[in-house]
Amino acid sequence: WTNKDAAAHSAVVAGVGQTPVLTQNQSGGLAFNAAGTFPYICGIHGESMKGTVIVRAAATPAPTQPPTLAPTPVPTARPTVAPTVAQTAEPAATASPSPTATASPVPTTVTPTPSVAVAAPSQQAPAPAANDTGGPSPLVIAGAALVAIALVAFALTRIKR
């Protein structure tokens, strides 16, 4: 309610509440928790000033759409460069050793062909190995056995004394 009058007023709604006394250009309000028709009167002037509030329904906010997430960029993999392999010359078969000089082979350079591997992120957990029973790993079992042997050896050394 907003009082546009020079006189002070208040609104009284049975079962809901009462606004404070409102002087000219002051506003006040009440919260209605259910739909319905609610009569009200002026708290200062009584039944001579009355009205009706009609509450149709509580306003529901429009559903909000979840934000659109940008796709996760896939990192660019570095190209794998094949190693350079120098070719070696086959030894020449000679019938008899001779002091003649032979030409050394010219080294050949192999130009690497770049290859690109692309990795894509996966949401699945890796599948268990065929022999994986879900139990402790052999390393854990070996560690436990080593601790047990050490405890027995310690106990035996304490008994002999």
C-alpha cells in the first residue's frame, strides 16, 4: 500500500497482519502465504475505509537454464619423429687381401616423416585386466609377507637370550 492522502492510514487484514501507520507518500506491505480473497480495513478509520485483496497465486520464477559449458579443448600432441638411421655398407668380399684403397661409403640421411597422435579424454575407468580379481596387488602381498618374516625373526632372536 502507498498512502497518497494527507491523512495517516494503515491496512489491517484479519489473519494476515497490519501495516505500520503510513503518512503521505509512505508505503508498506503484507505477505500473503496462500491464494484467496482477503478483506481489509483502515487501522485508523475502521470500517468506513475498506477494500479487498485478491491473491491469485504465488509467482514462480521462470526456470533457469544451466549454463552451456564450452567443450574441453583437446591438447595438441607433439609429433613423433622417427630416429635417423644411417645405412652401413656391406663389406666387399675379396679373394686376397690387397693394399689397394677402397672408397668409404657416403652416409645416407633418412628424412623423418612426422606422425601425429591425438589423445582424447575418456570418462570411463580403465577395464580391469583379465587376471585382476580385485584383491591386493602382488607387491602389497610381498610387502606383508616380508613384514611377517621380520616379526618372526625378531621374536626368535628374543627367545634365545
